[in-house]
Amino acid sequence: MPVDILRKSAIMHELSIATSIVDTVLQEIQRKSLPPVETIAVRIGALSTVDPEALRFGFESIVVDTPLAKTKLEIEFVPVQGKCRACNHEFAVQDFVFACPRCNSGQIDMTRGNELDIAYLEVSS
Ligand SMILES: [Zn+2]
């Protein structure tokens, strides 16, 4: 059942990312003596190969019995943005076509889309 194996390894990937997010936030709570965290906002770039739903599932399954059990995970999806080296045009990359829509050059730098980080925490006041 190759499909099952693929699915499992995909979930493992998101699970390890969720674990690292949770570890980071728990350390932050301890270091800064933060009040209960209501929301964790994360940014996921389209190039990061993270499945938001799998990440949410992983998060919810590991925060049980931690101070983050009631914390909401907010996921901001960041589309791919490219910048042309030839003409400096910046544009949204559609359907993974990496060519400049203005001059058709293939020399593109990705300026957004690789994000995989915690954007901010919201704590109760
Ligand atoms: Zn161009």
C-alpha cells in the first residue's frame, strides 16, 4: 500500500514541524512568564511543502495535556512571489511557472513562499 506509506511520511513531516512550533512556544512561555496563549499564528509558504491541515492535525494531537491545549493555531498561507533578475519586475508566481511575465526571463529569485515560521503569539490580557 504505497499510498498509505506516503501519507504516513507526510504526516510525520508536519508532526515534526508541529512539535518544533509547540516546543518553541512552550520555551517562550517559560522564559517570559507569559499568560495563557490564546493564539499561535504561523506563516507557511507555498514552497515549504507543508500541508496546513496535516499541520493542524499534528498540532492538535500533541498539545493535549500541555498549557497549549486550548490554544488556537492560525495558519497564514503565503503565495510564491518572484523577482526577475533581468528587469526587476516583482510578481506572484502562478501554478509554479517560474518565468517573468514582463520579459519572459527565467532568471527569477523567490522573494516569498519559503516561509515556515511563527508570525506572532496572542496571549490573554
Ligand atoms: Zn523580467
